[in-house]
Amino acid sequence: MIARFIALCFRHWRLVMGFTAVLFMAGAWAWMGLPVEAYPDLGPVSVSITTQIPGEAAEEMEQQVTVPVERALAAVPDVVESRSSSTFGLSLITLVFKDGTNVFFARQQVLSQLATLDLPDGIHPELGPISGPSGEIYRYTIASDVQNLMQLSDLNQWVVIPRLQRVAGIVSVDNFGGLTKEYQLTLNPSMLTAYGISLETVMGAIKNANTDAGGGRVSRGEQSYIIRGAGKINSLQDMANIVVGQQNGNPVFLSDLGTISFGHQVREGIVGKNSNPDTVEGIVTMLRGANPSVVLKGLHDAVDELQERLKPFHARIVPYIDRDQLVHATVDKVGETMTAGVILVMVILTFFLGSWRCAAVTALTIPFALSIAFVLMRLLGMPANLFSLGAIDFGVIVDGAIVVAEVILRLREEQPEGVLSAEHVLNATQKAGKAIFTATCIIIIAYSPLFAFESIEGKLLRPMAWTVSFALFGALLCALAVTPALTYAAVRKPCHIWDNPLITALQKGYEKLLARLIAHPWPVYGGSLAALAAVVIIGSHTGKEFMPDIDEGALWLQIEMPSGIALEQAQNMANTIRRTITSFPEVTYALSQLGRSDEGTDPWTPSHVEMPVGLHDYSEWPAGESKEMLVARMHEKLAQIPGITFEITQPIRDSIDDMMAGAHSPLVLRLYGDDFTGLRKVGQQIVNALWKVPGCTEANIYQEPRIPQIKITPDRRKAARYGLDISTISDVITYAVGGGPITQIYDGNRIYNATLRLPEEDRANLVRLRAFPILTAPDRAIPLGRVADVRLGMGESVIAHENGERQITIQVASSTPMSQFVEAARAEIAKEVHYNPKTYHLEWAGTFQQEEHAQKTLVMALAVVFAVMFGMLWMEFRSAANALLILGCVPLAALGGLIALHFRAETLNIATVVGFVALFGVAIQNGIIMLSSIGKHRLAGHALERATLLGATERLRPVLTTATVATVGMLPAAMATGIGTNVQRGLATVVVGGLGIATLLTLFILPVLSCHLDNWLEKRAQRKGPPHHDPMGGGEADQLPTPASGNEV
């Protein structure tokens, strides 16, 4: 079949050339419309449910919201993990679904279950945006030399955000920081007593004065009129003129009870940037699955439009995080390494083949293969990213074409004069075609274990496996359909072929050395055993990690300050931290995001700071400076600031860790139990034990400690004595103390809350709080302290659940491999920490779980793949011995890759595993071609040793060419530094370092072992008697006169 396909394409070369031209145009079309990401979205399918009750403590949020909502959501199908956090005024529940679940189906199921809930009035759970950990694509601040902070907040909320939300693919735009404008009545409690007006009366008057009415329609003559009652509050004066009662026949206005003014919502968070301690920020999130390139273009167009609209206000948008910059940086870096690789491949091909025409024909495989890959990716809706593009080794891509070109070029060298016969060329190409087909298929199969991965590793590896497989398919198609005709056209007539003296010398020396090793094979046997032992030893001492450190060109700090710290004091500490960070010349900006936004959907308190840090381009850094060195110096300086703990990571990586482990750490330990006090006590013992484990660099409880509270507890008997119900006291807490919204005021297309509250000094003073008047009759008031207990206390800051159980999370980090650390940590905890296992239980989580699952998956997948490879090799050679010989040499090919990893201080991770997959594929491919060449000479009647020498020497040039091209093609990626190179560098290091030893394996170990194995099989067959010939040409190796024989090259 392969021979017929080659013949068809060779004889109809004009149609093939036309198809190639159309393919190149289709490839360009596909690339221009292909979604391009910096990194794939690695987060699981998840749905978040947020519920707010302003002012409620964590304990009440857990009891009234989190527990009943979790119970209702327990019936949602396909949920693999449920995680919740109950904190001040907020319940946040995250459901993680199994891979492959449609996110819209998941949200529909969640909504269906929420509809069955019977929650108290005013409690409405809401679903979070449809996004993932890498969904934040743009962050900006609003700057102005004229506008104040409240005016900037207004511009952001009512001008900027509505426009950005209209961009296709934008799922949410959140405001953080600034001052949220309100119509406020700052209440004077003594005036309530003086006028004999209750708080309920004041609130009712405000609500009743803010109403419109419709009177239907009337006719006046021939004209119809709509009757409209405009009673809404439109200004501060309207609010001040609200009548709340009367005294001695005179109206009592709202303004008589306090001060009416524009105020702002009680602040829950503050944003500072560089030297500016207080600014306004916007966070733009992209819809999951949207095309980042299209979304970012629409976003930039909207920002350009808004810059013009903001000019009359003397304000401007200042972006500080733009995913487009990361995309361009990574794509440009990949483009640079790919371009350098292509040029080097072209030079090496010319050097080895001795003909620039053949080199050009062979290099044509690269755009051909990429066009096939881009078209298939576009048709299947697959995005391109750094990892998928960076894994393509152009040297491996052109391997098949090199073999075809070398076969035809050898014919020209054997017949330097005269025109080459088309049939002769076709016959030689057909003989090589089957080996090329089998070898390429085996390389593609070598990547197939990557399709078995799930979760994070699956999202990272599967797109890469598809991309490389598509490219290899395209390369195979080009080698069989295009390369024969073009190479024939290039060398059909007599032409100068450069006789490379180095190759000639290498062939002579190689033949002598190989003959000596065949005669005296013990160095090969010893070398093979030594290489195998080295693989085991070096592999066991090579560092291991799950995910490679993907450089995002930025930093992200998670900072904890003392629990319960006041917002103003926290702001001062945040200013100090920013000054420390911006003192480093490598830093472009530092932004402190303190607490939570005014929308209240973040579970943080004022003691928590998130800090994105921008970095200059690495080319502008001092010579020799690295990102790791910068982080170490930052650690040293930040450690000098008293009262803080911190972690330095990267934006996307931090989001992934948070989504996978429920904490900003790749490894966590969860302690489950019902008792808050006991959980923290045992948790602290575990933390102390973890610090004793070798390699531990971080161990702390993720949930914030207990925080101080002003607790107001109504006395029901005393309240009943005065005829008061609990709701009257609750209104005092919610509105007068908490500043809860009473009604909404419309100002054009803007909406503001109308609130009342006590002066700030009264809210923080226990004596004044106890003295707040509560009317029991028009002329009689009692202080709040008479019917409620007002005192200081302590309460939970955050109550966390995992799958419905209370738990605390211990963040852990280590400098040793996670699997080793966990094993040592388990032993240390068992020795140092004693608790009742019926009351508490432990569970390790985070990417550690993913690593364990990925290892088991890889082992099972490799077993299946090697079985399939064995079957294909047996079909190629009709010899189980040769199939096992090739597969048995594969582990030896890993030696060079392991040595390269060791010297470059790289680790074994899912990126370098891909490098080993490519390395094994090339080793198997060269092994197939080598043994096929030896088999051809055996069929020609040569003795075993002579056939081995002739076949191996004949294959020296193509093996050296393919190995050198594959090495050089990955060399720029192996040497690259900067944003977007970490993944490529580890993968390329394995290929570049491993191909040297893998080539020696192909040139020396494989021919020698094959020769002596065939010799032993022949002697064994002779001892058993005459061989029985299978009329179908199959059978075991000992049924053939030449076990190495098979397909001819």
C-alpha cells in the first residue's frame, strides 16, 4: 500500500505540487485565525457560588448559608470536590467537576439545586463568572491629576467597566479600591431622643420618600397623555427634605437628625501602586474557552475608545498587566528559537548531504508539516500555545525526508554521469518507504501516553501531543508524497555533489571500528551494562517535580499581616512593602491589593495583601542576574519587615495552586474535625513537626487566626419587658452601626445606595454603642445596653469546609521532591503529633495528588504503548528478537538526557518527560532504519558480519544527519532564556543531551548486538534441524535464514 501511494504521487507530481501550494495557503489562513495562548488553561471545570449577608460574622455565614447550600449542592452530578470558605459577610463555595464536564451543563445543574433551597429573605446565592485560573487577562488603574478618589471610582464603575463588559469574550470586570459613593445620613443619636423618633421610623421615611408612581393614561382633546408620578430622590436636597415626623405641629426633616452628605461605603480594601498609597483598579476576566487573540484585540480597541472619552475628565487608563504582552513575548521567543532551528537545520543538511538543492527539498518538510498541523488545529478548534509549539523538533520532523533524499542522492553518487532513471528512483524510494512509515508511526505512538493524562497534566500535555502528532503526520506525508519527486527533479541531471571529506573519513574509520567490535564484542556488552547502571543511578539522583517552573515574566506575592489589624494600619504596612519591592531596579511596578473589594466577593480580610509585581525585560537586567537571584534577594529584604509572612510565586501559577489545593501552595495538608479550638491546636503541632522535616521551607496554617469582635447579644427577656423584638435591635446593628443600604437612588444611568450610620467615633466606642437610644414609646427611649450585651470578644476569621467537613489547611513547601518530602513528613507527624483519629483525620492534597495519579497513569500507558510498538516492530521484521532488541536499547538512550539534566540543574517533570518521549522515538526510528539496511544486504547474499558492516556503514550518513539535525534543531531552545523558555529549555535539554549517546547506541551497540544475536539464532536453528519455511513469509525468527532481514532500504 505504501509503495502504491509513493508511486501514485511520484507519477502525478504536478497534482502533488498543486496540492502543496494550496496547503501552504491553507496553513497561512489557519495560523492567522488560530487562537494563540501563552499557556493553556490548566484549571479544572469549576463553578463558584457566592452569597453575601453584609455584616454577618463567619460563624453565622457558615450556619445560615454555607451548610444548607452545601447540602443542596451535594446532589449535583459529576462533582469531584466541594470546597467552601465562610468569612465576614461572605460564603464562597467552589465545586470542582470531573474533567470533560461541560461548564454550562454544570452551571445549569447547580442552578437547579439552588432553586430547591429555602433560605431566609434577602439571601440570594449567585454563580461566579465562567472563567479559569488563567482568566485574568488585563489589569489597570485609573489615574488623574484633577479627579479625587471618589470621582475616579465613579468613572471606573459607570464609564469604564460598562464599556469593557461589552467586549465579546469578557465575562467580568471588577472594581477594586477607591471610594464607592453613597447618599449618607450621619445620624446624631441625641436628635432621635430629642424628637422622639425611632430608627425604624427614619428608615421607613427614607424608603417611602423614594418612590415613583404611574397613573395610567388620559386624553386631552385629541392628545393622549401618560400620567407619571416622579417621587424618586434625585439630590442631596431631596433627601434632606424628607419628613420623618413632627413635633409641636412642625415637620421634622431628615436633615434635623444629622448631616446629609455624599459619603462612601465602609471600606473593605485599599489598592496602592508604587508611591501612590490609594488608587482605583480594574480587573478584566476572559470567558473560558474564548479566543485570547480576538478578545484582547477587542479589549484594546475598547481601551483606546475609553481613553478619548476620559480626556474631558482629565483621567486615563493605565494598564499594568496585559496578557497580550505575555502572549507576544512567549510567541516571539518561540518564533526566535524556531527560526534559528530552521536555519541551523538547513546548514547541517547542506553539510551532510553535500547538495543545497537536496537540503532545500528536505527543509521544505518543515512548512509542509506545520501547515498540516495548523489546518487540523484550526478545524478542531485547538489553540496554539508555548508548550505545543515549542515541543516540535524540526530535526525529527525532517528525519523521514532525510532518508528519502539520501537514498536518491546515493543513486546520483553511484551514477555521477547521465540522467537518473525515474523507475530506478521510484524503486529505491518505495523500498525505503515502508521503514519510514513504520518509524514515523512509532514516534507518533511514543507520544500516545500523553493522551492518557488527566487534570492539569492532561491539559498541558494533550494539546502538545496532538500538535506534534499532526506535524509528524504532515512530515510523513511530505516524505512519501513530495520529497521523492522534488529530490528527483533536483538531481535528475548530472550536477555537482560535494564529496564531504569528513563524512568519507568517518565512514572509513567507523567501518574499521565496527568490524573490531563485532569481532570482540565484550566492550559493547560492558558498555551497555555500564550505561544501564548509569541510567538507574543518575535517574534516582535527578531532582523531580510535577510541573516545570513556567516563567510568566512577573511575580505575585501573598502576604499575611497580623490578624485583626485595622485597615489604616494595614495600609501603612502595605506602603512599606511596596517601597521595599520597588527599590529593586529590576521591578517596574508593585501594586498592593489589600483586603477585599467593595463588592465583597473576595474572602480576604484587611490582614491579607496580594501584590502583583512587574519586571523589566531580562535583557535590561544586570549581567549575570537571574530571576531566582532576584527572588532570593526579595526574600532577604522582606524578612526584615516585622509582623508579616509572605510567599513569592507567579500570577497564573498562584491561581492554579489556589484552584487545585484551596490554598496558594502546590502542596497542602488538610486537618479535618468539628472543634475550632482543637483543630488549631493540633494544626499548630503539625506545623511544628513539619519544620523538623529536612527540606521544609514553609509550613503554616492557611486560614487566618481568630480575630477580635464587638459582639452585641440581645437579652430576650429584657427586650420583651420593654415590648421590643429582636429585629429592632438587629436594625440598629445592621444600619446604624453597619451602614447597610436602605434604598437606592438613581442619578441618570448611575445607581447609589442611600444609607444612615453613626459617626465613626461612636461605632468604635463601646460606651456610646451601649448608649444608642431605642424608642419604646414616642416620649421614652432606653439605651441599647439595657437590652443587649455589648462586649469585646474573639471569633473565627475564616471557617473552611472540604466536601462538607470543617477543616484547616496547612500550606507546605519544600526544597526536596514532593513525594520524598511527604513520606518523611508522614513519619515525623506520626512520631511528634498525637490526636484522636476518631475526632481528627489528615489528608495530603494539591499537585502532589496529581503527581501520584500521573505517575500511575504513565506506567499503565507506557506498558500499552510498548506492547503496540513491539507488535509494529514484529510486523516490520517478522522477528520477535529484533523487536525486543530495539525496545531493549531504548532505556540506554535516556543516559545522555539524564546527564544533560544533571549538569544543567534541571528536574524530571512533565516537560522533560516529553523530551524523553521524543528521544526514544528517534532512537527507535534509527534502529529500524539501521536493521532494515542490514537486512537488505543479508538478502543480497552477504555473510552476517559483512552484511552488518555494509548496512551499518551505508546508514552512517543518514543516522548522523538525522541525529545532528534533531540536536541542532533543538539547540536554540535548549540555550534560550527569558519569558516562555522554561518549558522549551527542559524539553530541548533532554533531546540535545540525549541524541549523542542515542546515536552511539544506534551506530555501535545495536549493530553489534544484532549481529551476535542473529548469529546465535542461526546456530540454534541449525542445531534444531532444517528450518520450516512459512509459505506466507511469516513465522518466528528461527524459521528464517536471515533473522535480521525484513524490509529493504
